[in-house]
Amino acid sequence: MRALQVNRHGEPLEVLSVNDVEVPEPGPGEVLIKVAAAALNFNDILRCQGGLVSVPKEPPFTLGMDVCGTVEAAGDGAEQWIGQRVVGVSKDAFGGIAEYTTAPASGVFTAPASLDDETAAAFLLPFHTTYLALHVRAKLKSGETLLVHSGASGLGTAAIQLGVAAGSRVIATVSSEEKAELCRELGADLVIDHTTEDFAEAVLQATDDVGADVVCDLAGGDFVGKSWTCVAREGRYLPVGFTDDDQNGMTGRPLRMASIGNFSIVGILGAWVDQIDPGMRRFGFNPFTREEGDRVHAALVELVDTGAVRPHVGRVVGIEDAAAALADHQQRRSVGRTVVRL
């Protein structure tokens, strides 16, 4: 089968190629998915570069995390998925940009019937993650102000739509007018170009110095400290993404600002498991169970089916053009999600 593989660590255009590899075999509790479409992620860039990832892997390996496709085979305990059209995250978050991939059944869900394959491939990670962040962890309420960083990204476009659907006032930060226009189209009440304007000051002015009740930070880096100065009293700061951080966000930060601001830092890990691996738990990982994932998925499918939210696919490419598309992603030249059609 064809697969997009990292042949050595380095920049995407230098180390990626489409190779012929064997079809993987599903193990116990796993499914084999015939992939129709797969989405690109910033984590794919880190995997190319050999940066810090939760599951390190030495080249050669197949890139790709979230996919849409049909289950063709299954290991013991996952046979009920055979024949179903699904969305899912590939095993260990590797191997998705290929004609076939394996995935743990705990990370596989029925694909929304109202979405085509490319749009469904763009659905799972952004919407599951931001719904878990905004509704389960931050308990966003109607009438509250939500600040979303990287508003035109895949997760950002999801967070904006979920905020609008919840009846919140949504403020988004972006880096260009093209991205600002997209956020406005999705329903953002205020869009701030952080490259030309102090977003923290703009948020405070727009809220009469109250600040944002919930901050969905998809960037990290320099956005963190400034965000902490414009969080409302008893607000919730959500560290969801770390694309601007060194070491993929695995660095410490001083916490005194949280004390003087009387706000909460609310962690969020977008993953579902049947049971937590003891070794990972002792490292600090503590994801939600599959039961919570089913509740989140059901709520999201209802929002999709009613037209309240929809994944924003900025670009669809073939597997031969995936490396160039990932380089564009790295340079912040993409909007929404980039999807690889298999």
C-alpha cells in the first residue's frame, strides 16, 4: 500500500516521501481502517523533526493521526466495528496517511452521516478536543466571553463555532486579514490581528476591563503570559495547544499570575481510553474514559446534523502533495484543516 513516510528526521519537504509498505495487522482491541481521507496536524511537523512527542518513534515510519474510512478487519474484542464508516485516531498517533491504518477501538467513532469523507476527516480531533475543553472542563456558559487564539486554525475554527453555538461572545486572534475574515464568517464578534495590535489590551477594552471568562489558547509561547493579564476574575484559562512553545509545551511556567488574577488554569488532554496505562499515569497522563468520549461525540453529531457547526476544510490534497501542504502548514499559510485524500 502507499503511505506517507518520514525517512529521516528533518523538515517535511526534505524527509517525506510516498513509499510502498505492508498493510498493518490489527491487534487485540484494534481495527484496520481503509482510509478515505486523513488530516494534517502540527504534531506531524514535530514527528518529522524528531521533536518531543508523547510516543517517540525512529524513522522510517508513516505519518498521520486522524482519519476517516471504513473498518475492514478487527482484532479480538473490536469485531463490532467491521463494515462501519468511522472517524478515528491511528495507533499511537502514527500511520494515518496511508491506504490502510490501524487504530485502537477506544479512539474510533461512527462518522457523522452528514459529512463527506474529507470533511469527516477534519472533524474528530478539533471538535472533540475543543468540546471537551469548553464544555466539560471550562463549563462555558451562554453570555460569557470566549477568547480563542489561532482562530483560523483547525481547532480555532471549531472553538469559535462551539462558542457561538453556546451563546457566548467570541473574540478571536489571528495573524492576517484573510484569517480574520474567516473568523468573522464563523461568527466571531471581534477579531484581533495580534501582529499589529496588543490583543490583551483589545480584550480588556472590549469587555470594560472585565476580561475574557474563558481563554482557549491554541498557541502557547508568548500568548500565555499576555492571556493571563486579560482573564476575567474566576475565569478559566485553557492550555489546549502549544505550537509556539519550545519542546511542544512541556516546559514549566510561573503560577503567581494565576493567584493575583483569581483565575483558574484548566488542563485539557483530548484523548479517550478504555483504561490508563500505569506507566503513562505515573508520568502524569490522566485522560478521560471512552464513556465520556461517547457523550461528547453524541453531542457533537447533533450539532453537526443541525448545521450549528461544521469542520472548515481549507484545502484537500493528494498524498503526493502532502509534504508540500505540511510545509505550508508549518509556515502558517493554511487556514482550517488540510486534508489528504487517499
